[in-house]
Amino acid sequence: MSLRLQTQGHPSPNLRANVLGRISLVPTGREARGDTVRLLRGGDPDADLDDYAGILTEAEVPESTPAPWISHARCLDHLSAGDVVLLQPTGGVRTLFRPASPHNSIFTTDRCNSYCVMCSQPPRTIDDSERIVEHLRLIELIARGAPSDIPRELGITGGEPTLLGNDLLRIIERCRDLLPETALHILSNGRLFYYGSFARRLAEIEHPDLMIGVPLYSDLDVEHDRVVQAPGAFGQTLIGLQNLGRFEVPVEIRVVLHRMTIERLEPTAAFIYRNLPFAAHIALMGLEPIGLAVKNLDSLWIDPRDYAETLEAATFYLAARGLDVSIYNHPLCAVPRSLWRFCRRSISDWKNEYLEDCSTCSVRARCGGFFASAVERRGMLRLKVTPIGL
Amino acid sequence: MASANFAEPPAPAPAYRLLPFRFERWKKREVLLVNDVGDSAFLDAPTFYALVGHCLSVASPGYLELKSKLFLTDGDPTVAIDLLATRYRTNKSFLSGFTGLHLFVITLRCDHSCPYCQVSRVKDGGSRWDMSPETAERAIDLMFRSPSPTLKVEFQGGEPLLRFDLIRSIVERILERNRTEGRQIEFVIATNLAPLDDEMLAYLKDRSILLSTSLDGPAPLHDANRPRPGRDSHALVEKNLARAREALGHDRISALMTTTERSLAQPREIVDEYVRLGFDSIFLRSISPYGFAVRTGAAARYQTSHFLDFYRAALDRIIEWNRRGTPIREVYSQILLSKILTPFATHYVDLQSPGGAGIGAVVYNYEGDVYASDEARMLAEMGDFTFRLGNVHRNTYEEIFGGETLRSLVASSVLEGLPGCNRCAFLPFCGGDPIFHHRTQGDPIGHRPTSAFCAKNMGILRHLFERLRSGDRFVVDLFTSWATGVPAPRCEEEAPV
């Protein structure tokens, strides 16, 4: 089941800037209210609504309430205590953090210096550098949550997070200081680590548990650059990876499998082993048919069953050399059984779905299933499953 | 008129540049290319000539492989060169630690009288053949001057167990010193196991000390190679091997074999004996032209080609055992395969450039003389002090490790500058062994076409490349697992849960 992560309501006149807060379903003590968005569900509102960061309800809010609010929200069922939400002056309510989910990310920017043909979140060229304040605030709110709500892992994604430059380093420093038990996973195209000093400064933060996931789509510059639609990107990414390796920042190599990358998957695996053997993890990833990938679907989509042999060869090549390799975003019935032990349930819970036929499958519980966006296009993609008998 | 007979003018050259590589002709119609970091590719002759003639078409099947493997570049060349530079640094990283292996020859006394002994020995005799505590202390001082974060201490002889008291005092002294030094230290004793007793075993276990013994093959061969009073060397090895494994753990004792003329006819039997005694590795070592080995003429008696026949037959047998499910690997091949198949640095003093004599390993002899290698010490026993670096009592660390002797030894083992080696495709996998060439050819640089060292390594490397491209999936997977140290992943289907 995919989950709702935003909704819409009527903003109060004094909601003039974005407000972040942690959802509480009950009245809280005054000292915690600055961090809290009080969610009112039916019944009479609390007698005292002072000092909250914000109020959120599907009903009315008394005009006299001093805190900024969003009323008449369309649906708030998806929100739970401890969730961190963003209330926008437009009346938008976005969930930024859910303690119940293993898949939380800080979405740092909409900007990107590449334009990958299958980008799931196409970049926008807007100046959103002001959002750094919100990112730092979000980290603070997560850290001040209940101890059981501290995430084991937190993603940092975009857009391209390195475009934040120094501000990205500030985010990582803040995480190091406030969330030292939380592993950070940063998704970056790695191009800006071409500047060795940037890689060095990242390493110097000495975050205790950080990994940078960097996509590499080919062993050949022209092929990689064609996928990311940025000439010269391959060289920058490679030198960037070397720099990260030199400063001992753990890196993960991510290869998205589609028509433009599958042909060179095996030489790419060999290239990774020869030139990037320090990679801590290698993820071979199925395509998410959303964003630009939909626009380019004809030239990208390939049924995983049609590349099973290539995937098997590349996976075993890497595993035989001691590299930690995983297969993401593939339902088990689409890959050879020999590869099942490399398959991970990688699709974020809020967009992870299965087909009806999956209900009879004996391995559904450990199967990664599909992207919601793929299920939506099941006809066009000719999705099929072969339930595994007991 | 005659224009019809002229060749077509060459097509305009595609814009690519060659990156540095060396090559070797292979069975007439093929060429092996190896770049500076050890990546390799086979090309058929026409493709090779097109490549070096700068007219290889992008559409030709070899082009993309050569580009991917960094033999050519058609984009921004700085990217490929940066990648190669990083890997070159990685491959040469053995240099940064400087001397990591320190051999202590604590006594020349030995109960065996092996005719091939690469190390001279004296039959028991007095303590004048033993290392004094003062000499040991000075050697330990020198060892800790090495910047290497890891130190391997190897006790040698003679038979070092004959002076176990000395081993103990040196180990204790080193451990004490290491409380402030904080190095990672490993101890190993090279022993024939004959004098091993329970008290020694208790101490070895307590201090996690490794044993390395000699096993030449089945009893008749071993006892003929390694005579001792009673002719019971093999029986003692077998008995004490079991005791030592029982006390220390199965993997705490390794064995080395030396190939003699007698051994050459028994490759299968030797491998089988290692399997029978439960070893998962064997090191097929050829005889060296030093010490007693030379005095008895043993080295001269067989030719490198005979050794290569022996090596190939033994390797076949090893592969056969693996096919049958008994894992056993050949260590020399493993070192070479690791250089051929992995991007990592290997630490083996005889197969690196510059060579590891002195800068990777050093020998402190019983009387305090410091030698660049075991072979250098043996030369000295024969009256040739060319590679004596100094003496622990008379010289400083700077004089010993920074002196002219070691400098010129290192300089004459930089393959990139040695005639014959500098253009050899196998350079990234090989070593120079100036001490061997000094001994056999009267010159540390030597003459490669007549060098037994060169012939042996070329022969082994050619054979390994042949096996790798034989198309035998089992052998390729086996060699890969030797090279990477990763067991071949099982490909069988996973049962449903």
C-alpha cells in the first residue's frame, strides 16, 4: 500500500512562512509547544491553544487562536504522533518525517546539475537555498523526539544535495551532533567531489556512520553522459569517487538498470571492481517509472526477465570479488532464484505495492514488490507475476 | 598507370590516444597487452596493429573493451590518467610502510643436514653460533625504528627451536616495547618441528605464535631431502604437526616445500601428501643457488624448464583435487593471480618493483650483521659480503637502511629501468631479484634472456594466462577465488522458504 504524504487545508492569516513541528494528538506542556503542531481530531478544541508552533485540524479553529493554523484539512488520517510536518502558507501540509518508517529523507533541494533520462523527481531551477533553515530545524525536531522515534537511518536527497555546498556540510555536522546514532545515506551524483577539497571537508566532519550513494551508469564516458544528459559528468563523477575513496568516505555505487544501461552492465561491473574496489556497497536497481522515466519510457523500459542472465553474471562477478552487492526494486519472481539472496526490499514503504496475484505467493513477505508508479502503469508495462508455490 | 597497385590511403585516424601499456606476442596470431596497473587484454594481431597504428575503428569489437580497460582514451585524457595514477599509487603502496618483515637468525645450529639448505648451518656446536641477548636487543631497537604499522617477526635458523629460551626472551621484550609502540605484531617460527615439546606449545599458544615448517613430500622423498640422524624427519613432522595443530589450531601451522632433482618426478605425490596431511595450501618453490645448495651442486642439476614441467603437473593435480571438492591452493600462483586479477597491492618481497630486499624485509644474523635478505646472508656465508647492510652494534639505523648498499640494491630492482624488464608485458606482476642475478650472473641487474629467474616467472605467468583463458569455468573461478581470497559464490538455486 502506498501512503499519503501530503494534504491541503485552509491556512490562517498569520501563517505567513513555513512552519515545522512535530505532531501531537494530545495537549502538551508549554515548554514543548514551540516544537509541536497540535493535531485536533473532532470534539471541542483544547481550552488552551497558546504557544504551539501550529494547529492542524479537519474542523474549525477559533478565530482568537494565536498560533498559526490550517483548518478544514482534507484528510489527516495518515498522520501519527511524532510525525514531523511542514505547514505552508498555501495551506499545504507535507509530512517530512515519520518515525514509523525506515525510509526517511531530507529533501534538500529541487536543483540538479544533471538531467538523468529516468529521473524520478525531475529537477527545477529555482533558488531554494533558503530552505537550509528548515533542514536544520527538521534535524533538531527529529532529535528532540521520543528516544524510540530516533531513526536508525536518514537519507539526504534532492535534487543534488552537493549543490548546497557549505550548507550540505552544515546539515551533516548537525546530524553528527544531534543524531549521532543515525546512519546518514546521501544520494549524490558525486560530480562536485571532483573538487578534492570538498571531499576532504566532508571527510573532516568525521560523521560516525555516513555513506554516499553515487550512480554510475556505464564504464564508458559517452554512455554515462548520455544517461545523465551532462557532457563531462562521467569524468567528474569518477574523479569525485576517487577523491571520496582517498579520504575514506564510504561510497555506494548505484546502477539503474534500463535499456540504455543494461548492455554494458557486465563491463561496468568489471570497471567498478578495477577502479572503484573501495566501494562499500553496489546496488543494481530496477527502474522507477515516474518523473522523466515516464516521458522516456519507450526507450528505457525493459522487463527484468529479459536481462536475467546479464544481471546474474554481473552480480556474481562482483560477489566473487568480495564486493557487497544488492539487487533493488525487483520482485523475486522476475529474477533467477540464484539471485534471491542479493534481493532487498528496497522500495520505500509509502510507494511499495504488489499485484492481486501476489496474495497467493509464498514468498511475498520477503519480496520487494513493485513501485506504485509501475502498478499504476501495469497494462502498458505488461507487469506480470508468477506466484511461487509452497 | 601504376596507381592501381597502390594500397588504399589509410582512413583518417579516429581521435584516440594510447595510454601506457606493454605487450607480448602470444602464439603468433595474438598479442597480450598489460597496462601499468596490471589490467590485461588479448587482441588478435590485426586488431593490435590497427590499435597501435591509430586506425582502430570505434565500431570494431575490441575498441570499447580497450577503452573500458584504459588502454586507450578518446575523451578528456586527464580522467583516464587520474584513474591510472590512483591505481598505480595503490599498487605501489607496499613502499609506504617500509620494512615490515624482520627475520631474526637466532642460531645456526640444526639437527638436520639437508644438502639443499639455503641457509648454512652447523651441527650443534657451541653457543658461538647463537645470537647474544645484546645483539637481539639492538636488532629489536632497529626493528622499532621502521615506520611500518605492522611488523612481522620471523625466527629462523638453523633450527630456532633449539634456542627456545632466546625466542621467549625476544618475544617478551618486543611485546613489552610494543606497549608504548602500539604496532600490530605477528610472530612466526620457521622450524623443522623436531625439537617441539609441550612446554613450547603452551607458550606458542599463549602468545599466538605461528609455525612454518618444511614438508617436501611423502616420507621417502622428504627423508632423502632432509636427512637427520635416524632418518625420521618426516615421521617427526607428521607427529608434531598433529600435536601442534591440536594445541594451536589447525590453521596456525603452514608448510613450505623445496623442489629438488628428486622431487621433479613426483609432482602428484607431493601434492597428494599435502592433501593427506590436511594442508589447504602448498608453495611450490624452486631451489635457490645459495648456501649448501650451491656447494653441493644441487642448484645446477636441474634446469628451469624441468621445474616448469614439475610446476605445471603439480598445478594440474591441485586443480584436480579442487574439482573433487578438496580445497587446496598454490601460493606462488596465488600471489601472481592476485596481481593479474585484482586491483589491490600484494606484499611479496620477491615480486615487486622495487624489490623488497631491505625495504620490505631484513635479516638480523646471529652475530649482529644485517642483511637485505636471507639470500644476502647466504652469500655472506659463502664469503661474499656485497649485500651486508651493516651491523647492529656498529651501525645506526640511518647507516643500515639509508646507506649506499641498500640504495644501490633498491635501484637495481626497479624493473621500470632494467633492460629486458622495462618493456616486458609481465612487469607489473614481477620482481627483479638483484641478489640472485649478482650470484648467478655476476651483476645485480643481470641479463634477462639467460636468467633462470626470468625464465621461471615468464613460464609460470604464461601458464597462468593460458589457464585463465582456457574457457574452463571451474579453473577461472578457482583462480579468481585464490586471487581475491573470496570463496567462489555458489550458483545453485535457492530453495523457496
